[in-house]
Amino acid sequence: MSDPASVAKSARESLSKGLQALQTDASVPAPLKALAEPIAVAMGALLQIERTNGSQLQPHAQHALDGARGALSQLQAHQAAHPAVGRAMEAVAASLAQVHALGKLAGIVAGPGGAPQAAPQQAPAPAQQAAFVQAPTQPAAFAPQAPAPAYAPPPAHTAAADPFAAPQGAPQAQAAHQPPPAPGAAGAQLFNADLGAQSPTNFYKGLSGNDVVDHGGLFVSTYMVPKIGTPVRLKVSLPGGYEFEADAVVRWAREISRSESTADATPGFGAQFTRITQEARQLIYRYVRNREPLFHDDL
């Protein structure tokens, strides 16, 4: 098969036809336009595979597969509601074989009932207790589960392999004794935000202050841009397997057409944190020490 980046691009272009079918037809009722969301999720994940030239298939291949399968299931349930839904369903179905091929390359195999599962891996050796969440084998489950402690050590990694890791010998934060933030307001939309050394998703700051948490926030690269003022729940994945969740509100948006999208300008939105743990703050500060945040003129 072709290289992963080319496969991801072909699948994304096919999904784009389905997204356009739902979003550009003015006669599509508003409830049916919501069917575009899982398509947009899959497209965003495929774009990340393209941008990394296929070097970071996970977790993006999993997100793309989940999004494409979810979109097809929802579209099939509403295919008789409007002709645009049928056109979108054909586009998603055409992309699914390519998305599935990316999933196979990423080590995702079909489990019982066709549910995707990670390929078997050796259990990691016990590690010293620390203040961060261990990255799960599957990126779909971000939150720690009871009765496990709120924070556990991530998989072992070296500073050479991970420029965002704490230097050796650096003091470790104490284990958290309080649970993560309570779930956001009812109906808050959930977004996965995957950050890397060159990801379009990145933290930002403005003219109002230098603290990236208190005077800035997180730019989330996505085709599904919420309205300004919308409360959202963010699941943030950082290099080295570190993860956290936080509540936020959409403060600004960047809406760019697919033809205009480049490495330096991608569609998405800027979210200001409204509820975040101290441990998550420290993860953010560590990240921005290694990668300069974006700048947004907030005055």
C-alpha cells in the first residue's frame, strides 16, 4: 500500500466530500448538520497523520477509525431523512477502507464483535509513583478509573526521546490526593487535543499577561469549530504519555477553508481554561518551556 501520509490524505479528501454535503446544502435541517461532527473528528485525526508523515499513527489512527465508523453508523440511521445524508454516507463509506488500513498499520486489530483493540503488548514493569497519569494502551480512555489513584506514573522514556520530559534528577511533584476536576456543565462538547513538537494544536497567550494558563489558553485544531462562548471539555494529550482533562470556554475562532489550510494556518478555536488542576498547570508549564506558545491579540 502507499505510505500512511498519502493514505490519510486520500481518506481525508473523501471524508471532505461528505462534510461538504452536509454543511453546504442550506436545505439540510440543523439537527442533521450535527452528523458532520464525527466526520470532522476523523478528518482532523487524518490531518495529523499527514502532517507527521505517518510517524505518529497513534493515537490519530484510532481517532480516525472511531470517527469514521461512528459517522457511518449515524448516517445510516438517518439516510432517508435527506438526500445530502445519503451523499455523505457514500463519501464516508468510500474512505473507510483506507482508514481501516491505517488502523492495521497502527496495530489496531478487530476484537470481538468487530470492536477495535490494541495489538497485544507486554505489561510494563512496575514504576515509581509520580504525579502524572499513565498513558493507556488505548487513547480512547483518558480518565483514570476508580479505585486507582488519580495519578500514576507514565511509561518510562528518556529525555533524548522526549524533549518535553522533565530532566533527570528534577524534583517530582507529590502524588495528587484530590480527584480531577468534576465533569463540565451538562451538554459541554468534548474535544480531544493532541499536542506534539509540531502539532497545529498548541497553547497560546496574549497581550493581557504572560501566564499561558491565566492569560491565554489552548488553540485546538479542528474542522468542527464551536461558537464563541461555548463551554467545552478538553482531553489534552502531551508528549511522553502525559494527559489531563479541563473545562474551558471558546474565546475566539479561526475558520479557514480546506484549500487555505496550511501548516501555519489551520482551522480551530482558542479556549480559555475555566477549571484546571494544579498538576495540569505544571504539565502545561513544562510543555511551553520546550515549545513556544502561539500569540493571539486579545486586546
